[in-house]
Amino acid sequence: MTTPTARAVKTFSFGGGVQSMAALVLAATGELDFRTFLMANVGEDSEYPGTLAYLHQYAIPYAKDHGLELVVLDRMMKRSGEVRTLYQDLTREGSRSLKIPVRMSNGAPGTRSCTAQFKIKVIADELKRRGATKEAPATVGIGISLDEIHRANNRRCEPHERIEYPLLERGIRRIDCARIIRSAGLPVPPKSSCWFCPFHRPETWHDMRRDEPELFEKACQLEELLNRRRDELGKDHVWLTRFNRPLRKAIPDGVDTLPFDEWGSGCDSGWCMT
């Protein structure tokens, strides 16, 4: 008598952006063999508000209507059982760590751990909970399209995960993703990221200052808070842009930049901004 094997865990890492939304549509039409989508939420106070609005207004209802599982996962602190957001980590009293890739005094990005702690680990823990092991790894789909093939990176996964790139395998580009989403009668989602991400391009900051001034002001205040703490520690200032000066001065009011690369991204992990 043979022992029945456990059902293989197969999920798609859902970032809330154009590529992962296109993957959701392709799964709904049977073109992708994924029924479960996992979104690691860095926090209601950390994700770009437009991404969260789209998630609740369009993505979750669409998944439900088509029999797909779309699960939003928070980062839980194991000792206390409390939800911890990335913004809370950056602003909480006594915090000295900088998990985001702030720009150092020489303009280079600092070491970041936000993707590992708030994206990769959160999904990895959920996969373990669902039965994935090193001997029976879970399949995780990552929404990298053909025009971002340089972001495909198998190194950043856990022993109980096996990474697939279904959009790459099908030769799908980001412009195709927008077409796929519109074909389902859905609007194209905004670019997915944390609203304070130092990898934002200058035009993204300019757009935020012009269209979402309150959010831009909040980003300025976050940068100022981080630097007040740096002063207390006797350390050089850090910045949210590569221009080696405060965000308010780096992104002047009333000045727009040309959208040189609308779809570009500074994150190379494949776990963010898809």
C-alpha cells in the first residue's frame, strides 16, 4: 500500500503591479496554471496608496469572481504576534536600522533588507505553513516580463521554493501585460512600490509632488526624521534620492521631468514592483 503524496504547493507572488495583475488575468482565463496568489503587504501605511486602492477595488474582486485565491499577507512579529509594517520599522522610537536602500553621502544606495524581511520571508513562511519543504519545494511564480529579464534572479529564494518565470517563458513584455489587463475590462494598475522608496526615479518624485503633495510631504518628513537620528548617532545624512540633498530641494516644486523610462525600476530582486 502506497502512502499518498501531499499536493504540491504552487503559488504566484503578487506584487499588485502591472505584471502580476496580468498573470492573475491569464490564470483566470486558464493560460497560466496558478490558482493561488500571495501578496506580501509591507503595510497599509507603506505600500503606495494607489496600489492598495486597486487591490481592493479590482484585484481581489476579480480573483474571487474567477475562483482564484488572492491572499494578502502581513509581516507578523513572532514573539508578540503583532503586525509590523515597514514604515513602523523606520519610524518607531529607538529604531536605528535603515531597511530601505537610502542613498548614502556618495550617492550610492545603502544596504537594504526590506525586500528580504517584508517580501521574501513573509511568503516563504506562508509556503512552509502550506506544507512546502526542502524535499517537496513549492513552486513560486514571479511576474518578470521579457523586457526586464535582467531582474530574473534565482539566488534569492528559500530552500523550500522553486522559482518560475511564466511571463518570461511566454515572451510576454510589460506592454503586453497592459493589453492583457485591458482585455479583461480592467484598468491598468499604477506602478507598485513603497511610496518612500529611494529607488523612485526623479520623474516619479516630481509626479508625487505635483499630484499627491500630502504624500510627498510625508516622504520629506520621513527623510528628515531619519537624518535627525543620524545626527544623534554622529553619522552622515542619508537621502531618498541620488542627488545628495534633501528631497524638498532635490525635487523642486513646479518642475517636471521627461518620462525617459515609464516602466523602469531600480529593484532587481523580482519580488518587489511587479
